[in-house]
Amino acid sequence: MDISIAVIQESIQTICRLYDTSDVVEVDFVPSSEPPYVLFDERCLGISMKILKPLYKYSYQRLMTLNERLKTATRSGQLEKLKDIIVEGMTISEVALTVKGDIPVAYHLRKQGIMKSKNLITKELSFLSAIFTKHPKCPSGWDHRRWCLKQHMHRHKRTSLLASEIETEKELCRVLAEKYPRNYYAWMHRLWLVKFMVDIQVRFNKLFLCSIFQCASLVHFLLFSWKMRCTLPTIGFFPTFQTTPRSNIG
């Protein structure tokens, strides 16, 4: 049986309502073929596999339409239309990214909404944490998260993350690295955090890395870290070596 447009639109409304009113911390796909197609249990948002394909097709096509309308409205300076496009873009992109985490145009639309209301940044970080549980290897998603953190620092006129914010990001990377050890993008995010860490945090980071050195993506992490060693001389991330001149014998 085909999924009707009405069912798809109802599912979109349900998903967005759950993100708005419930503490969604995990996303998963459920192997069910009967309604309801959207479930919520123990802070986990579940979507029926039967509706995934039509839901993604509908939301992606809508995203592309909204993106074109956004370009037109921006060029012509139609501010009222811009507002309506951004509001719908935030809604439809939420659904599209829940189904497929790596959609650059969706993150572009979400950036427009966040720029209009930077109070959305905290909510956006929570949303990203939730979808990363299902889509941990989405480069545009990790880039968007770093963009949000930079906007957050800029809003509060800071040049660094707070210790609590660093710990939140480190914990996210830790959880995803344990579930998906070869997650290159999570390791790169952790490397990005290094510049905000004080000495003790970086030393702890080294111990953590050594404990799971068998991870293939960790090799990339260490190679990139080594390239950055000249920019990190004061935080103790890399060991320093002292050489003693040889004495001439005889």
C-alpha cells in the first residue's frame, strides 16, 4: 500500500512536535509496516521503515523548492517571504535530516533560521546530538555543529568554549567513538576541540587516545594532530624531547 501525502504530512507534524516538546536524545528506524509510523519511547524517536523512503522524497523535494525560493527572495529583498521560507525550512529540514543526516542544503536553510534567532543554538546542538546517534558519519552535520559552536561563542563575545561545553562535546565524541570506532568525523571534531583545552584536559585526552589506539580512524587523528603540533606548543598535547650534545671521545 502506498503512503498518502496526508500520512506523510501528519508524520512530519508528529516528528517536529516531538522535537519541540519532548527530550529526544536518540533516533532509530523501526522495522514495522503498520501505523503509527512515528513512535516515541524512553527519549528515543522511532520512525517506521515503511515510511522512510516516501518521507525522505517528500521532504527533500520540498527542501530544494524552499532553497530556490530563498535565493529568489534574497535577491529581490522580499523580507516577508524570507521569514516564511525560513520557518518552513527549519521544519522540513528537521525531518529530512532525521531520515538522512548528510544533506548540506538542509543545514544551509537551518543556518538562515539560526542567524535570525540565535536563541535556537542550544536547541540545534541537542537536535544534532540526537540525529548523530543514527547518522554519526555525516560531514556536513559535524561542520554545522562547529558552526553553531562558533556562533554561540560570538554571541557571548567569547573566543573559547567553556569547560562544561568542551566536556559536552568530548562526551558526544566518546559515545560515538565507542559505538562506531572508525568514525573519522567524530575524531576530527575532537581534534578541533584541542585548541580550547587547558593542559590537564589535553593530557587526559592523550590517555583516552592511547586506550583505544586500535581504531583505524585514530591513525588519521594522530597524523592530523602531529601536523598541528607547531600551533599547540603550550598545551602539552605532544611530548617534547631534549637532545644532549654528544661529547667527543678521545
